[in-house]
Amino acid sequence: MSPAAHDAAQYSFAVEYDGPPLSFDLPRAVPISVDNIPVAAVVSQVPLSDALALPVVQPLLPPQLHHPLRTLGSEPRVSKLASETTVSPTSVIAFDHRASQSNVGELSGELSSSGAVLDDGKESVDFNELNQQDCASTESVLSLEYPSTRVSSLKAEDIDAKRPPVVTFDVDSDDDALNEEFDVEDTASRPVIKRAPLTKGKKGSCYRCFKGNRFTEKEVCLVCDAKYCGNCVLRAMGSMPEGRKCVTCIGFPIDECKRGSLGKCSRMLKRLLNELEVGQIMKAERFCDANQLPPECVCVNGQLLSYEELVTLQNCANPPKKLKPGNYWYDRASGLWGKEGQKPSKIISPHLNVGGPIQPDASNGNTQVFINGREITKVELRMLQLAGVPCAGNPHFWVNEDGSYREEGQRNTRGYIWGKAGTKLVCAFLSLPVPSKSSNSLGEQPSSLASRTIPDYLEHGIVQKLLLVGCSGSGTSTIFKQAKILYKSVPFSEDEHENIKLTIQSNVYAYLGILLEGRERYEDEILGNLRKRQSSVLDTAGTSSKLDDKTVYSIGPRLKAFSDWLLKTMVSGKLDAIFPAATREYAPLIEELWNDAAIKATYERRSELEMLPSVASYFLERAVKILRTDYEPSDLDILYAEGVTSSNGVACVEFSFPQSASEETIDTTDRHDLVRYQLIRVHARGLGENCKWLEMFEDVEMVIFCVSLSDYDQFSVDGNGCLTNKMILSRKFFETIVTHPTFEQMDFLLILNKFDLFEEKIEQVPLTKCEWFSDFQPIISRNRPNSNSNSINNNPSLGQLASHYIAVKFKRLYSSLTGRKLFVSPVKGLEPGSVDAALKYAKEILKWNEERPNFSLSEYSMYSTEASSFSH
Amino acid sequence: MSVTDLKDRHAAAADTVNNLRHRLKQKRLSLLDTDICEYAKSQGRAPVTFGPTDLVCCRTLQGHTGKVYSLDWTSEKSQIVSASQDGRLIVWNALTRQKIHAIKLPCAWVMTCAFSPTGQSVACGGLDSVCSIFNLNSPTDKDGNLPVSRMLSGHKGYVSSCQYVPDEDTHLITGSGDQTCVLWDITTGLKTSVFGGEFQSGHTADVLSISINGSNSRMFVSGSCDATARLWDTRVASRAVRTFHGHEGDVNAIKFFPDGNRFGTGSDDGTCRLFDIRTGHELQVYYRQHSDNDIPPVTSIAFSVSGRLLFAGYTNGDCYVWDTLLAKVVLDLGSLQDSHEDRISCLGLSADGSALCTGSWDTNLKIWAFGGHRRTT
């Protein structure tokens, strides 16, 4: 049943009158009878208006406002407007179509000639023929359509000529008028020109073929409300690039009262098109620009919204659902939201920077009780009373988003409005909003971006990729893990946690193995020395004393057996397979082992064990705790652990920077805070000059190169089997990456990692140990005590000086290779704040790059003083 | 024995090896009494000629949003699986251009993909060092994604290449950046054998490509960054049957000749070569001098069913069709109308040999087929 018929039913006599002619099926009878109605209708509305206050206002007010916009049905206008609008878009489209058709024709011709060669040539030929047929048919339709619309518009004019303009207005858009009366009444002044359908048939028939009655299924144009039957809809609406709109209506904003049906497919369309096509059309309908809510139609707290404000509003964690044009009020502190002059309808995200300040009479209350400066309605007062809020004496409340309330000017919270279970029931009963679960029950900050869902059309596209590379041991893995812990609400899944636990445990066994191996070596050394001495003693004295095998490094037979076994499994390389599983069995033994004096003595000499990584001491000191079966790795354990990030291949984590409170107040609409970042960590292995897969990362926005500062005195075996300083190896690697053709125009951020270790080390080992840094001559005024100065520049520590020096070394190298500027950030990988700062710095660099054209040169250099300060 | 002593002996040994290798090369050259080209000419073989419309692009498969890295045809139906940097595998119907499956991958950096012989499952591998198997018949999860039905993990480097053992859906061979090739049992997900790696006579650099002999599925060849190709017998994992030297750059692509006695290679040095597995000889070099001095590396190769034509894709977007006998370029697909706009990264011939599919970094796949009238001379 069409809405028009429904509305007609409200006029009691019209129903009686309308019924019989339909059964007689005399088409002419209807227009004639309708002709007479307008006079009657105006009259009949007056007596009706006694009951309803609005209809009286409506006919009186609109004439100036509505009439020029709506009376497209009047003859002179319609002929002019209709002809104009029909001619331009359709002719252009038809032309376009024809042009593309000819293209397709060419292509398909080629296809058929070539397709025949394929084994299934027949199939492909069929396909082509179909295609061509289809083309032909659509073409003929299009060529037909143009004259037909003209004809039909002429027809329409004919009909219009016979009847007064008011009639068409009433017949065709009375449902709209009524809808608007209730929905959009307050936006009557908005500057959107409403489009009327170009052609109209008799009531209920298809607008194109003029067949069918109001009971036949029809599709409605979202803009002009034209209705088409199943046979005509595809011809009238074409390929629907903006959803269900007549070809002539493409590009026009949709009728706001149809916003609700956006993206909701009708059965007819589903029948006519296949699922994929329908999906595409519905997607286009929802997301194309022309169909978005125009911001100037929404007014919040008496201020029309700007585009940014509307985006903020729609993309907040808890947006107002099904936002329609109109006037709204919004209480920023509590997130209450409602139509102007009405009670609140919803609680949305609070603290959005949208619209003006709230007015006391926003909800048109008359209770003299105020919430956040708004006089509340009776219903709300009733709710407050039921919720147990004392409302005697017309108090002024200050309500927060979590429902906590206090009286204005007082500091202590009096209670929580929605705290009691019953309150929610009351609210439901009074149809008042309650805070949604996601924002309240978890107690989350609404500003935490990590957890909020961004609509997918926003999510697409803006993922900025950061590639994290560095030599092995440079701490890329630590930074990666740190990023995960920093920005993910659940950094590691349960499985991952379990895996990490096992990795850490088997690592500890491996460390113990290295320790035991060292113990054996030390024992042998001492015994050897002893024997030598003894033999020399023997030679001189000639007395044979029984050799005392006991040294500091000897262990008992039980532990010895275990040690032998452990070393054997280590050599065979089966440690991973055996160990985590055997933990339960060996844990007590480990405790005994760890407490053994011999192991303690060996541990004292751990610096001599080259195999033992520096992190081992962290774990060995906790060995007993870690090797318990109920051990749960802490964040720090995970950061320290080796081999947690898959050492071969890539690992990536997607995150966005959470907004800090200060940033939020400055600009919430900043697009950059919505940007998601993907940190990709690749292993250095195989990342040589001839790397086959670095090209896969040409779409990254920035390369973060990691260098361990403390490497300057470390040596490692390079590809040719020579022992080389690790810093030099890092430099070599840096050179190959920087000059790799894939990264030609890429920005590089150099992370000088392990700054904490470096600061300690530099005091003992001079930086000049690495030949690259041989000209490092720090000028330190030793006579001034450190505590005197609070500024770094006044009296920098040796570590700071040295790291600046290294930074400059890399910067010079970089600019000599590329002619560009290198960004440098010293980092302590184990400190979350430090890694956070470095990644935020990376974000800022990307931001600058986007905005660089907007900055004048001087401004830009001012912004990057930190980076340029070390480039002398 | 001191370290310096050891080093000296190592150097001496390396010298000897090089010396022997050189002598072997000399010997081979002296034994090479004729080359294929001369012989074919003496037998009166006329060069293959193609008119400009003989091979035409008849389909363009659009749908990927990232660079296409790999493709594979089914052995029976005309389906293609392609892998792209957008993190998806797409299974296409090559005739209708329809997408039958679009599989979202857990790791977007995919380098290779393969269709199983029965066409029931596809395999892919990439930088995640895992070869993932997707059963095309398994139900999709709630997000509409096809779940991974088996993960073959164990490689310590990226998976650069994978191929199912012909006529078996249960075995698969992968080549990897960890310098090894692995034969997998898919049903158990375990390694059956590892070729190379810690063993002697394995590759000394990343394996980039593998190809299984179509007529004897126990033999396969691998091409590697160490500029060699190696022939392996799956029953003897301990050592390579033969090592083929000759290339001066990474061997990017390797493919068995249809008769199974030869194989072709494509390399970073810009050449394609043809080797004989029985004699170990290099039979032919396919190289075209470019006017400017840059040498575009070969990314991918394929043989026609008869073996007379060799298709080779180059990084500059060219795709030459070589006459394998006379070593002449018959046609350059890159110069034709509707050719790819970026480098050709992969190519493959359909099982019946009627169509060639090329995948490119311009995100498209194109299907080429014979478009002229076959002259019966």
C-alpha cells in the first residue's frame, strides 16, 4: 500500500468516495474527482484543524517559503525546469553511455576473435554475444528514453494544464508534506531545493510506463520520489552510481525523510540484480558524498554545524543514531542529547566540541530544576525523583558522563544517577536514555581511541606503515614489543602469552647450559693449574700427595649428572623439544643448582662467557621463579626476552596513538589522531643489497632504523668471516638500506637504542674504541659540578655528548648519501616513555611531511630545531 | 692446529675447487661440438614467426589492489589463483573473469601461491616463513574469510616458492630464504625431507624458485641467489644430484622443460638459460642486447607445451617469447597493445597450453591466447 493511499484514509469521507471508483476501474474518474477536491480539501482542512494545531499553521506559513520551491508542478515552471534538467543530464549520460558502448563494442569484438582460440571458445563467444546484446538493449533503451521523457513530460504538462497546480502538489507529495511537517518542520528555511519528479502518471502507477496501480511493487527515487515498476527501474535509474536515484537526479542530495531507507535494499532490487551488484549499490548509496547528511542541516545548541563538527559527531564512540536534519541540544558534560524543546533522547559521547553552549531552555523544561545549566523536563524530574535524587528546593545539578551528580558549586559527588538497577528500568519506562554499556560499565575513558570503532569507510586507506629495521641485537624486537604493550589494549593473546612463557623458560635453560659449560671450563682450568703446580711441587719435593679435585667450581654428582645431560641435549639441539615440557620435573633441581656455590662462582665470572647474552643475568637471577609451572611473564620479562618476536620473517602491529587529555581539548577533529599506524618489524637477515623482497615495502611511509649505541666496543663476524666492529656493521647495513632503490625518497628515523647501557659503558670504555669514532674529543668542563645545572646544554653528560656525536656521524653519512636530512632520536628501549616519544616523533615527522607545503621555511626550521640541533 | 693454519688450508681448498670448476668448464666447452641453434638450422628448422595479432590479450583480470606476485593455473579447469600485496589470494575463472574466491591472508607479504593438482586447495607462502594451505571447500568463518586449513611452519626464512607434487594433494615442496627446500606432508603438516641447509652441497644463498619434473615427480630443481641451480632427488635429501653453474646473477625463476630432461632458468643477469639434467650441459642462452646498457633481470619464465616457445617476463615490463631452438625473440608482449604497465612478476601457461597468464605489479593479470590463424606450413 502506498503512503499516499494511507494518508488519504485519514480523510474520512475520502475513503468512502475513493473506494467505489477503484472497483469500477475508471481511470479518468479519479483525476476529475481529484480536481474537485482541492477546493474541498482546503475547506476540509479547516474543520480538521480544530483538532490539530499544526495543519492550520502549515498552509498559512508555507506559501512564501514552500511555494516557490515546491510548485514545480505549475505549468510555466515545469516545462522550463523539466526540459532543462532532462536535457542536460540525460543527454550527457546518454552520450557517455554511447561512447563507452562503442568502446565496449570494440573490446568485445576483439574478445570474440581472441576468445575463440581458448579451448572453451564457445563459452566465451556466448559470453560476448550476451554482452553485446545487453549493450544493444541498453543502448536502445537509452536512445528511446530521451524522447520518451520528453513525451511524457509533455503528457504531464497536458494533465497539469487541466488541473490546478495545487492538486498535483497534494496528490503526489502530500505524504512528503506530512512527513516534513513532523520531521523537518524546523528546517523549512534550509537552502535545499527539493526536486520533483519529472513525470507523473496517474496515482499509483509507474512514473515511466504509467502502468500498474498502487499495489504493484515499486522502487522509489531517493531524491524526487518518483516511483518505478520492476520493468522500468533499471532503465530509469541506470547503473545507480549513487544508489536508487533517477538518472536525472544523480548528484542531488537525497530527500531527508528517506535517509532511514539508505542502504536498505528492497525485494524488487534483489530480484532484479545479483547479490554482488546489490551490495555495491547499497554501499554506494550509503557512502557516496552526495548522500551524506549535509552539515548545514544539523543545528546543535543553536549553531549550525560545520563539516568537521559533523564528522566529529558521527565518528565519536557513541554517536547519535540515525541523525536527521533538525535542531538539537547537546549537553557536553553528561553527553545528553535531544531534539530542541524535547526531553533527552539519547546519551552520546560527552566532551565533543560540537555546536554552541547549551541554552537553559534547550529542552523547554519548566521544572526549575537544572542539569548542567539546562532546565529539565517534567519526565526527567520524575526520573530523578524515582532514582532517589533529592530535588527539593529547585537545585542546580552538575552531572558527569558517568552519571555522578553534585550540586553546582560543590566539590563532592552526591551519588550516581544510573547507579541503581531500578533507575534503568524507570528510564526505560519513561523512555529516557541511559548510558550505553560500552561507555560506562567498563569505566573507559571515552577518549581512548584504541578501543573505539571507526566506521569502515574512514578506516580504509589511512594506515601509515612504519618499517622497523636494524642489525640483529639492535633492539628492534624490544621496540616492537614495547609498541605492542604501549598501544594495544591486549598486547598478547593467551596463546601468545603461553608461547612467550615457554620461550622464556627454554631460554633460561639455555642460559643455564651456557653457565654449566663455563663452569666445566673454569673447573678444568683450575684443575689444570693445580696439576701443573702439583707436578712442579712433585718434581721438587718428590712427595705424592693425593690430588684434591675439589675446587670452587666443583658440583655434586647429582647436579653433575644433570649438567652433563643438559649439555648433551643442548649439543644435540633438542633443548626446545624437551624443555618446557620437562619443567615440572626439573624445577626443584634448578633451584638446587642455582643455589650451588659453584654456579654462583661461575655466575660471578659471567662476563667471560661470550655466549651468554647480557640479558641472561636478568633472567638467571629470577630463574627459580621463572621455571615454576605457574610462572606468568610480566611485561618487563617479555621486553627482556629474546626470540619472542618471530626471529624469521616479519611481524607487524597496527595501532593508533591514544589521545592525551591535553591534545583532546585542543583539537579533537585532527585527522591525524584517527590515522592508524602499522609498525612492521623485519629481520635483518637477508636484507642485503640484493634483497628480493624489500620492494614489497615500497609503500611504507618511513623507515625506522635502529642502532644499538652500546655496540661500539662489540665485535661480530661479518659475511666474509672477518671480525668486525658491530657499529661498523650497523653503518654498512644502514648504507645499503638508505641507498636501496626502493627507499629512494623515503624518510628515515634513526633510533639510537640502548642509551641507558651506553651511558654506563661510556664511562668505562672510550668511544674511540670504534675506529669510526676515532676523532671524538669531548670537551667537558670537569670543574663544574653536575648538580649545578638543570639544562642539558650547560653541562651535558659524557653519554649525551657521545650520542650527539654519533648522531652527527650518521647524519653526515646520510646527507652525503642522499642529500637529505636524517631524523634522530635516542631511545631507551626498555622504558615505555622513551619508545612512546620516539614513535610520536615519527608521527610528527609524517605530519610535517604532509603539511610541509603549508609551512614557510623559517617556521619549518623552527619546528625541527630538535632534529637540526645536532647537525652542525 | 692453529687458526691461521686452518685458514690457509681453507684458502688452498677453495682454490682447488675453483680450479677444478674451471677445468670442468673447459672440458664441457671442448665437448660441446655443436650448439642447438646451429644444429637446428642445419636440420632446416625455420624460425617461429608471430604476427602482431597472433598473440593477443583476451582477458584482463582486475580485482587486486596491490602488486601481483605469483599465479598458478589449475591442472584441469581454467582457474587461476593469484597472490598479491593487498594480502589476498584470488581464485579466478579465467574464461569468465569471475572471482570464485577471495582469500584474506593473515600475512600480507605473500610471495608465492600454488593450486593443488585436484584443484581442491591452494597453498601460499611469504615473508611470514609459513606455507599456508587453504581448502577451497571448507566453510567460511563469520567474517566471510576462508580459514587456513594447514600451516606448514618450520622454515627459518621467507617462503619464496611452492609447488604441489603432481598427482598428489598431500605433498608439497617449498623453497625458502633459509637456503633450503622442504618436502612437506600436508596431512600431518610435518617436513618429510629437507634439502640443503646444514648439509653439504646445498644452496649457499636464498632459494628463490623451484620446479618439479612433470614426468618424474621425484626430481625437482631449485634456483637460488648463489647463481646456481641444483637438481634434487626427493629420495636422497642429503645431497644435490647435480649443481648447474653458468648464471652470473641470482636465479629468479626455474622451470622444467615439458619433456623433463631439461630445465630453463631466468636470472638477474638478464639471461634465460637452458640446462640438460642428464649431461649437466648448458644448452642455450637467451639474451637480447638492449640499446641502453641496463640489463633488465628476468623475473619469471614458462615453456609452451611443445617446448618450442619460452615466455620470459622482465622487470622493465617486457615479456619476450623466445624460440627455444634458434634463441630468437619471436614476440615482445610488452610492446603489444594492452600490455602491462609495470614489471611482469609472474607468468604461467594453462594446463592445455592454450593460454598464457601474466601477472604484473600494475595489479592486473592478463590472459594471452593465440589470436591469428595457424598457418599449416
